[in-house]
Amino acid sequence: MNFLTPPLQMKHKRHLLLLWLLVQSLTLHAEIKPNALFADHLVLQRDKPVPIWGTADAAEKITVSFAGQVKTTEADAQGQWRVTLDPMPASSEPHELNFKSEISNFKFTDVLVGDVWICSGQSNMERQLGLRSGQQPLVNWEQEAASANYPHIRHFAVDRKFADTPQLETKGAWEVCSPATVPNFTAVGYYFGRDLHQKLKIPIGLIHASWGGTPAEAWTRTEALQTSLPEVSKAQTKAVAEYPAMLEKYKAEEPLLLATWEKAVAEAKAAGKPEPRKPGPPRDPSTGQNRPSVLFNGMISPLLPVAMRGVIWYQGESNASRALQYQTLFPLLIADWRQQWQQGEFPFFFVQIAPFKGQNPEIREAQLLTWKKTPNTAMVVTADVGDAEDIHPTRKEPVGQRLALAARALVYGENIVYSGPVYESVTIKGNRAVLRFTHLGGGLVARDGELKGFTIAGSDQKFVPAQAKIEADQIVVSAPEIPAPEAVRYGWANVPEVNLFNQAGLPASPFRTDNWTK
């Protein structure tokens, strides 16, 4: 029985109707969603305008506030919105980043202001500090992790994703550096960030976007490739067209391949050696993360236009078989990232490929040439920390330290040596070749004995081992069997045995004075 009088019944129904309409309104309106980079524990870039962006309903009004700044905007017809905070000094004091709209009001906490660096590349950047199944442990990683109490170093691991078109969103979370979390950090990025933090005493944010085994073209925008390197797209089209025939060929040969493999496995077991990899079908070139542009689309595009200080990069192994092309491809990637970020010629520091039996000297030369012709870059030489049998050398601390030296010198203005000797020119004097260098770092040094790794050739282009001696700031190279030298090479091997350093303790890059094709 309803004991409400008719007027009260009408009022009760109106209240129910208003409540229903309110619920429907809240249901139909999506909450504002900042890009995943903006979350608890993030580090915002100091001394630069700081874009903050995300999605919401079209025409939704959004207010973002941080450390006394209040910025208001409205989502466009596609639901995209963006505000820009004014430049701020570094601050280790945690602040709240607040978001407000007509239906949302939330905040992120423990937000710092410092320097943000992008850490990208393939497996040697991807390699985490902590031990993972099937990996050789990194040198000293357990001791380093145990002492990694750096709450003002933060790490954001970008979700690994490839895409055929540029993406706007990513996934990930900021982790505060501690003994419990640091095993998940990129090892090279961690050592780099640790050294900068210790020196600068400011928060450091590391945005880690890498994927093992990937070529540079996967990280390069489609339009840039089509304009400057159309052969990359043509090669991809050709590979896709040829794949069906390759697959049929594999299927026809599979029984013989498996029988050969099984025999090799038995022989390896009997000899106590590692088993060979089981043969499998060829990779479908129309799928996967190695295709042109798909990692730029899936992992770099969602980061644009985050304010940051610069990029550290460790990649090139997957392009070694096309080292000549890499001389164009790598500078193209750097130039296009800079264009897309619209933050000027920001620092781009990279690692030269370490010695390994499967990595040719031409890929190191391509990286050296990129450094020489690309402004505001630096190259870390790893000739002394490679492993002939492991493409993933376990000494990552020197790599991060040397990247930090480059940043300290070129970004933060310290008067320090950041590079080993770099070949500049050669003069032929009779039967001797006299080499000059830049980045002397206090003087040239032959570490542990006489200089090693030099070869010399005459007009027949046949190189022989050479004697090399340091004379003042030059190196004199000769060999008895080469009376009229025309070219000198240093460290020109997959696994060079070299020992040229400067007084600052940094190794020289491999080089050659010629441009011969063999």
C-alpha cells in the first residue's frame, strides 16, 4: 500500500527522474584521461615549457594545476586536449599534479621536476640490471642493486607495441629507484641516470623505449623513410612478395633440416657443448616488430611531445649487414626525431657497437661518421668492454658512465674529457704514415704495452700488421714490407685487439684512413 499523498508521489517521481538523468549524464561523459606518462612519481622536465595532454569528451573543459600554476583548455572535436606548463626550476620537493573537469577531479602525487632522458634502441639498451632467465649476469649487478637507494631517480618502461599507424597512447608506470625496483631498469640507462643524479643533485627521469633485435628503420617514421630512403620500403615490399615461395621451400626441406639438426644435437651432447638452435620456418615479413616504422608508431609517437632533455641510444647490431645504408639511416632517424619533438637539436648520445664475432667494423664506422656529421651528438666507444662470444656484453656500467660524461660535458657545461682519441688526418712521409687525432684528453696512451690493432697497406690494398708508436700527440705507423704506404686501419675487425686510449682513460674508436671497398 502506498501511503504517500498524490503531491508527494509526484515529488518522489521527479527526484527519481532527476537522479536517473544525473546517472545517465555521468555515464555518457568519459572521464578525462591524461597520457600514461602523467602518473604518480613522474618527473617533469625543468627549464622548458611542459606539455601535458590526454583525451576527454569533445568540448570538455579541463583544468590542470601544478606547483601554483593553473592551466585551462577544452578538448577538441576528436577529444584531444593539451595544456603547457611554464618552465620550472628543478625541485626534489614532491608536488601534486591535479586534473579537473565538469565530472572529474583527481590528482597524481609525488611529482618531481628535473631532467628527463629517453633511453631507446635494441637489446643492449633493453637489458635490465637484474638477472633474467637465459642471460649472463651483468658484472656487479647484485651489489649495485643493493645500494641503489635513489628515490629521485624514476624509470618509466614504455609498453612494447608495434603499430602500422602512429599511436597516441601507451602503457606504463613510473617506478621509484630502490633496491627492490632497480633490477627492472634498463642497465645502461640506470648507470647513466645514477651518475647524472650524483653529480647534478636533481631528479632524473628515464623513459625507456627499446626492443631487442630491432633495426633502426623500425624506429624511423614512414614519411622520413619514403622521402630519404625509399629503398627501405622497396625492400620490405620485395620481402613480403617473396615470402610465400620461401615458406614453401622451407616446408620441402624441413625433413632434411630436422634430421641434420637432430644429428648435430646428439653430437653436441656427446661433446658437452651447447645444442644448436632448432630450425624453423622463415619469419613472415608482413608481421612483427622489425618492419619499417612500426616501433616509431607504437612506442615513440605516443611520447610526443613530452618535454625532455635528450636521448641516449644503443642500437645498430641489427643493421650491421647494411652498414653502408646505416650511414644515411641513422642520421635520418636522429633528424626526424628532432623534427617531430619540436625541441630543437636536442642532445642525442649513442653507443658504438661493442666487439663481437658477428659484428663487422663497417657498422662502427657508420656510427663514427654519424657522430662526425650530426650536430649535438656524442658516441661512446666500447672497444674495451665487448665479448667476442656474446653480443650482449656484461659490463654495462662503463657504457652508462661514458654516456654520462658526454652529457656532463655537452649538456651541463663541465670542462671534462668525454671521448677517447678520434682519428683526424694522415700524412705519408716516406715509408711512414703519421696520424693525427682530436680528443687527446691529456695525451695518447698505449694501455698495457705497445700499441696494437694497426694495419697498413700500399696501392695493392693488401693490409699487413703494422708497428705503431706514439710520438708526442701523433702516431707513426709503418711495416717493413710496405715501402710506400697509402692507408692505415685501426681496430678493423669484428673483434679487434686494440689498446689506444687517452690520458683520461677513454678508448679510441676504430677507424680507417681509406674508403676502399674491400
